Amino acid sequence: MARVVKVFRTLRNHWKKSTLAVCVLSYGGYWLYGKHCDSVVRREACLLAREFGRQQIAPQERLKKATVILNPSACNGKANNLFEKNAAPILHLAGVEITVVKTDYEGQAKKLMEFMEQTDMLIVAGGDGTLQEVITGLLRRPDQEAFSSTPIGFIPLGSHNSLSPSLHFLSDNKVKDITAATLSILKGETVPVDVLHIKGETQQPVFALIGLRWGAFRDVAAKISKYWYLGPLKTNAAHWFHTLREWPLVQDVSVSLMAPRPRPPDLPPQKPPRPNLLYRILCRLNNYWSPPPEEPPKPEEPERWEEQQLSTPELYIQTHNKNPVEKRINDSLMICAEPQTFTVGDFITVGNKKVKDPTLFTENSTKLEAGACQLKLPEGAAGFYNIDNEEYEAMPVEISLLPRKLRFFMSAERREQLLSQPQ
């Protein structure tokens, strides 16, 4: 008992050191517990991957080949370590023959895609910037029709991973997100996604999976990091200082729209069995003796553009890839414009929400559906676009939709959840 009293007396006499030691030990214990949980997640994922690796293949079959485009500088330079610890072991245990290609500088992924050979699957390990570069390089190829059928896997390693919520369940655990995305690649279930074809006046086309963003909220989001010294107040401060310098924030923009096209029916996942030889011979003989009448070709209708003038602080032209399994009548892109009636308080409140979800728009916003659009900025307007969270100089552009152009690996659980949402 005397020893216990002596310990408590020592702690009371050195309360500052005792408090510091408790804080350090608590943080250390929390850190070690987090590492233990990450190890458990990795172990469970590796056990599932091992089951894929134990599956037998026919003698004439070969191992699946995957080309991985890895951006080591993503996630503040931690992407390479995250991939090697969490994703690479799963792919190796599953028996996938992987070729890892690491990028050294911004824009290199576009050039690398020019020389990529045919592969069974393409895996993008990085963030929005890496994915957008890979998609742009892939669709700029002369033989892009053949390569666009290659299934694509996305392993979220960047600070922004806008497409991940549409493909996988996301959590607060980075390791769990990476392993879940890698396992969905092994399971092989894919979903078609739309692509935006964005063409400027002089530059080569750029391709996007999420959308193009322009306006005051985009400009403020790019400057929030400069107010890091204000801590949790930096977002409010960035929006408030922007209103002091730039108010009013409304700008006029001309948008020419083309009507959306009806969506063709989905193709069956598997081809129907081929009829027997006798049936095919009879059909050919019937077509030879009684050929079907030839229908005259229908004249192509000229493209009709409808021009609209919008006054808005924020314009977002986006795809429907937020829910890629949604049943839609038309193949279209969405044009969303915020109302011009924002007060300073409204601008700050809405801006805080848009930092978390840029695709979020208010109830009074203008929403237009189109098959293609032409965007013309006012004369003398300077600024930048955000195309899939990548910055581009603002200029007049024409945006067209490539419906269901690419196929991405998707988890079956996420598909069921999106299908259960109200249309």
C-alpha cells in the first residue's frame, strides 16, 4: 500500500510530466491500434486473393496480364508505398502478371499511353489527375476503338478520387479503400461509364469522366490552402476575402445546346448461342432466293443548336457517372448553373458545402440536359477550368458526350446499393 501511495504522490508532484506522458502513451496506443487494424484488413484481403490464385485454368489459357500506371507523387509522395503494401500483394497472390509503369512528371501518363501494348486490363493507381491523363492518352490513340474495350481498374491513391464513390464503398480507412478497389478488379464485374470529349480552339482534345467546372466557387477552392494558418476557419475566410475583392461574382456566359439522343437498349452481357449449321444454311438460301427489300437511307437531320444566355457565379458541365448503373432514357450530359441571387452569406454557406462535394447544387439552380454543348465565355474573361479536378486555362470549348465509352471494374455491393436508390 505504501508503494502505491508513493507512486501517486510522485505523479502529483510531477503532474506536468505525468500529463505529457499520458498524452504520448495514449497517442502511441491509438497509433499502434490503427496499425493493427490495417494489418488485419490486409490479411483478410490477401486470403481472399489467394482463393483467386488457387483457381485452376485450362492448359490453353494463360495468366491475365495487367498494366499498372502508378503515380508515385500522389498523396504527397506516399502513393508508391501505399501501392506496394496494400495492392501489389493482392494482385500477386491472385496470379495476375502485372507490369508497373511509374510516372516521373506531370503529363507523362498521356505520352506513355501512346506506346502501351494490348493488355487484359489497365489499372490506374493514383488520383483524379492520373486517371484523367490516362483516359486522355488512351482516347487520343488512332486505335482507340480497340483499346477502349479494355477494362480499367482504379485504385484510389490520390488526395482527390472523384470516381471512387461510384465504383466502391468508401470509408475513413485508406487501406480498406485500396484493398476493396483491388479486390473488385479480381472479381471482374464491370460497368460502362460516359466520357466527356472537350475540344478547344487550338489544343488537342481532353477527356473527362466527371465534368468541367468554372466560376467563383472553383476559384475560391483553389485558394483555400493559402489560408492554412487560420486552421478550421480557412474555408470561411477564403470565401469572405474573395467577396471583398471580386463582388459581384455573377458572370454572363453563352451556352449552345444540342438535344440529347435516346439511349439505345443495353446489350446482353453474353452473346446468344450460335444456331446450328443446318439452320444457318436454310437462312442463307432463303435470303438468296427471297432477298429482303432494301430500305432507302434516311436523310441525316442537320444539327440543331439552341443558344442560351446564363448569368451565374458557378457553372458545372458533368456526366451521370455519379450513378453509372442508373436507368436513363437519354444519353446526355448535365449543365448546372447556380442562381445569381446569392448574398455574401449564401455564398459562404454554399461554398463550404461545395468544398466537400463540388457536384452539389442548390434547389434554385438551373439544370439543363443536352447531348452536346458549346461554351463561350464573355470577352476579356480570364480564369481557369477544373476538368476532373485538374486546372486548365479557360477558353471557348465544345463538349460532346461519348456514352458508355469505357468500362471500369466495380464492386457488386456498390452496384446493388446504387440500383436500390430511387431514380
